[in-house]
Amino acid sequence: MTMTDKTDQARTAASFRARHAQRPVLLLPNAWDAISARIFADRGFAWLATTSGGVAWALGYRDGEAAPWREVVDATARIVRAARVPVSADIEAGYAATPAEVAAHVAEIIGAGVVGINLEDGLHGPARIRAVDDAARRIGAARAAAAAEGVPIVINARCDVFHLQFGDAAARLGETIARCKAYLAAGADCVYPFGLRDPDTIAALTSAVPAPVNITGRAGMPDAAALERLGVARITIASAPTLVAMAAIRALADSLYATGAFDGLAAPLRHPDAQNLFAPPTE
């Protein structure tokens, strides 16, 4: 990456941070490969995120940091190249055992061209969730790495208390608020209470946390405008679009296998349309 590229990336990262304080609410669809990224951008989305699950499945692995880190970085770079709009990367827990390894991996994903990251506090083991101090140190390491790279990426600190149903139900909101504040103090820009869906609880959290809050949009939840009225600054949709696409392909596969008929292959998107998505920007 040239100095000019790094300067442009830094400027875009600063713009991405500023966008979190603007209206309407920032709605980020989650891409999993070059095709999905290009389609979302072509349909008008000015900013994108990745989905760890979708990226992992597209690479042929399970979600949960099962994909080799180098393959994730390379896949993210392809998404950034194809999107032609700024991208924030879901790097789960950093694919890292230590804060130092988090820092190294953040530097590498910045090298892929991203302007933001997700960093989560959940664990894939019996402990289920990191101690607050440990999670905060990892966020601090990510922030230090970004400063060293000269790219002020937006760090979206994901808190998994609601997702994992960690601890007593009555204490989850207070635990989440405390964790979010600790993560902000450590260098996060935005907080992400993953798994939180209840409107009243969302409103209570956005009132208590002095920073942008990211909520996951799911089927059956209030729409983007309603979430904005609850104080939400940013909405992502996680692996849902990947699953929608997978479901469509599975239905096609079932029909083709069962009937041998080709009617299911009719599509409003044609080969020239797909080609045009990837035409050089100057054309």
C-alpha cells in the first residue's frame, strides 16, 4: 500500500467515524464475497461491513475463527477491491490469543484496506465470555495498532452478554452497559450489544451509553427508522443475507434434483448485468 493509499484510507476512516454521528441511521449490509459486496454497493449502499459467518462459509469453513486468518485477510481484501465503497471487517475476537496478536492482526486487516473492525468479547469455550479487563486490553491493543498504522479505524466493540445469555437475566443490561463503557474507555468508537432485540432494552442502553450503538437488524424487529428513534446509530444485519442467498440456492438445488426441470434457472439478473457490475469504474 502506497503512502497515498494509506492517506486516503485514513481520511475515509475518519469520515466513517463521523458518519456514525449523522442521520439517517447508518445501515450497513454485510457482504461475504466480492459478488455480494458489489451488488450491495451498486444498489446504493455507501458503506459496507463483512460477516464473519458468511466469509467463513464462502471459504469452506465453519464460523467461529475456524477459517485460517490469512484466508480471511485475503477474502477481505477482495471484498474491499470489489465493493468500491468503504468496508468494515468483522474479525470476531481478532483470531488472537493475546493482545499482542490482536494488534498484529489488526495491522494486517488494515493492510487489506478496511476502515473499521468488529472485535467481540465472546469466547468459543466453557468460559463463554472474556473478563472485562482482558477484553478492554485487546481493544486497547487494536487501537494502538491502528495508530501505529496511521489509519484511525472505527473499532466496533461487540458485547456478547445478551447473545450468550450470560449471567442472570435481570443483570444483563447493567453488565452490558458496564462492559460497553469499559470498551469505550479502552479505545472503542462504537458498541455492539449483539443479540439485543427488545426495543425497551435497546432504548435503555442507548440512553446509558455515551457513544454510537450498533444493533443487529433481524426479521420481525422494528425497521431502521424505528431503531433510529430508539437512539440506535448503526445497524448491521450479520450473516442474514448470506443465509438468504444460501436458502435460495438450496431451494434451487432441491427442485433441480427432484424434477430435472430448468424453470428454476430463470432470473431477472442476466449475464450482461453481472458483467456490468464489474466493469472498470471509468466505463
